[in-house]
Amino acid sequence: MTKEKSDFGEDIRLKNDDYRDESISIIAGSQKRRRILTQTSIDRYYQRGNINTRQYNTALYVYALYRKSEKRIISSYNPDSAVMTSNVDDKNMTGLCDYIQITKILPTKLFNIVQHIVIYGFSANEFDKAYNNKRKTLKELKQALNMLSDHFGVY
């Protein structure tokens, strides 16, 4: 009997990404697989063909807006001085304004789906279980990404 060698992926992924080797079964000596830990749910949906290129690029754009806006607005006020300082720059404010605009474009339910899957990294299945969505999340995610693609002009 020939034992099949496990596929641990391409060398470039192993060099640049965090990963964990895990057994496929509980039987000792069973085949192993390598789980790439830096891959997101959106990456997996795109690779599997669940979302198209336009939807994938929109998700990446939304995530970039979130990352740009996530710096906190912190002000320092010294009562002895009339000067107020802040660490906010125009890029942060623009990113925050664009991210907040998403809440006006999407209905609350669709915004929650985009936020949980694109930003927090939930899978559609995890969202369905957590919010009793009855297996509609992936369809609604695609709908939300299409709406955002149209709004932001992502092609």
C-alpha cells in the first residue's frame, strides 16, 4: 500500500503566510493538511467561485476603508493652553467618512453581514448560526457587495 504524500501548498505561500499543520483524522499517522491562517473568508469565497472578481475587489476596498478609518481620534486638551492637538490626519477622516457612508448605502441587515464577514472574518456559515439567518448569508453578501460595487464604481 502506497501512502500518499500530503499537499502542503506552494512554497511562496509557506514563506509569506502563517500556517498550521493539522491531521485530517484522529487516527495516528493519518494524512495531514496545512491550514493557511492568513487567508480570509472572502479569499476562500473568491477561490471557490462563490463570489466574482468585482465582488471580491469591492470587499477588499471595503476592508481598506475600514483599515484606513480605524485609527482612533484622540485629542489632547491642556487647560493652561488655548491649543488643542489631535493625531487625526485627512486620510483617516476620509476613510472614516467613506466607511460610515456604507451604513447609509446598505440596509442594516446587509451592513451587518458585510461587517461580520469582510471586517471580522466570519464565514457565512458562522454568521448563519450566530444570527439564525437560515443559510441566506452568502446570497445576501453577494447582493450587498453588488450594491457597494455600483456605488463606489468598482469594476
